[in-house]
Amino acid sequence: MREVQEELRIVEDQLEHLVDDTDEKSLRALVAETPHAQFEHHESRKHSDAMTRHRDDLRITLAELGLKLDDLLDRLKEHTP
């Protein structure tokens, strides 16, 4: 669980920077109106979207691990005199 929490922390930090970069490239693409600027924005958006999906997967994994831990603790309590 700790490993997933640490990875989530790192991914959330990286995602913040990716979103900032994507926003900047979006603005550049609007101002420049060039195919290259549009391409850079599109590529940046793909990376941000992929990192968002990864973050969401980590959150789901963390929630599932929490549920498993709760279940194991409940079972341990049942078998402890």
C-alpha cells in the first residue's frame, strides 16, 4: 500500500506539471495557428490524458487495497479470542 501511495504522490506531482504544460501549449496553438503548434498541443494532451488515467488507476488500486486490508483485519478479529 505504501508503494502505491508513493507512486500516486509522484504521479500527481508529474500530472500537475503536465497539465500546466498542456495549457501553455494550448494557448500557443491558439495564438500561433500553425500545424506544428497544434501538433505539440495534441501530443501534450495525449500525455496528460495518459497520466490522468494512470493516476485514476492508482487511486482505484489504493481503494481496493484498503478494502482488502479492512477485510483481513475483520477476519483477524473474528479469529482472535
